[in-house]
Amino acid sequence: MHDENCSCRLKSPPHRLSCQRVKISVIVPAFNEEKLLAASLAEINSAADAFIARNWEYELVVCDNNSTDRTAEIARNAGAKVVFEPINQIARARNAGASIATGDWLVFVDADSQPSERLFAEVADNIATGKVLAGGVTIRLDEKLFVAGGFTQFWNFSSRLTRLMAGSFIFVEAAAFRQVGGFSHEFFAAEELDLSIRLKKLAQATHRKIVILHRHPIKTSARKMKLYTGRELGGFFFRSIFNHRRTVRNREAAFMWYDGRR
């Protein structure tokens, strides 16, 4: 009989289903996020009721990525386990959070994003099938902006078509995440796309799936559209398209994530 409080997973060899209770670790990388972090963590803790309703365990982990503001204090006040990463890099911050996470599944959520309880419930449903290795979700901005809205729609379509996961929300079986080596430290941007590609290969080899959920998009901040000029944004995306390899591997080129502008 299927127990909805369990996650059934194929083990190889031999191919058998094992059933056990699940622990979820939600990991939030944060660099100078005192303006948005408290609200995001409050929404995450509230949304986690979807896991608790299944009698699953849940923990919140925040990586303080060398912040100079109250990021770590806000995280602790929200009940999070806090780990410090001195090198400013999103990939390192996510990996540092994963290094102290004790969950069977890891859920990476950006500090400026807010998942809903319905999204977490859908994640739990997918985990419980035993057929899913990892997944992402479509996004919606917290403000209606014409150009940014068009880009978001294009990304959502592309993400579902290619099964590439947006960094604002990724869920992945912890064992699979560690098997592929986590996020690559070669990348200062687009590290989630590199991870997606490696996880897709593992999913194919293990006869499991990568899914992009879309019924309950994650709400994420449109602040970059206000903090940076059209020339700055356009220049980054132009370089990303025509000189992708160099751009995403260079901290200065990926300045929007590392200059501290908040």
C-alpha cells in the first residue's frame, strides 16, 4: 500500500522500491539581503506547512555569503541554520548551504523569491512518485514590467521546453546533487543551467525525470530592472549570448550579482 508520507525511490542494483519518511532542506543563498530576506524566509516557513502536513521533516538553511549587513541575524531570527561562505559566488553559497543540510531532498530558493504552500505541495507530490530526480518551476515577477515580463514569458517557455531550471527555485534529491558534484565553482552566473544539464544526464541514465512545474509559479523580485540601466542589462545579456563562456565565468562580467547594489 502506498503511504503518502513516504518517498519511494528506485535503487540500483537491484531495482527495488524503498519507502521512507522524507526530510526536506530548504537552502537560501544570501548576500546583503536584509531588505528582502525576512519576508522571503517568512513565506518559506509558511509554505513548509505543505511538508509538515505529510509528516515530513523540514529544515531551513541560509548561507551568509560574506554579507556586511544584518543578513545572518535575520536568518537566525527566522529559525534558520546559518553557514558562512567568505567567497562571494552564488555557486559556492548554494554548495555551502548544501554541505550542512541533512535532508533527503534539497530545495534551493533565492533570497528575493517567495514560494507558496501550493508550490511546495506540488513538489512533495512529485517527490512522492519516486520517478522524479529534480525539478524547477516557472517564475513570475512581483511587479508588472513590460520588457521584463516579456523576457520572463520567453524564459518560462524555454525552461519547460528544455527542462532547464531557473536558479530562483530548484529541488533535487540530495544524493543526486552530490553525485553530480553540486554547483560548479567555474560559474559566476548561469550555474543553474550547468547543473541542469548534468542532472538531465543522470536522470536519463537512472530512468527518472527532470520536471518544470508551472501551475504555481514562484514569485521573484524584479529589482534588477530598477537597480540597473537598460544599457547595463542589455550589455550583460548581449555578452552572454555572443561570448557566453567568458561572461558567465567572470565575476566582473556578472557584476549584477556581486556588486552589492540592493
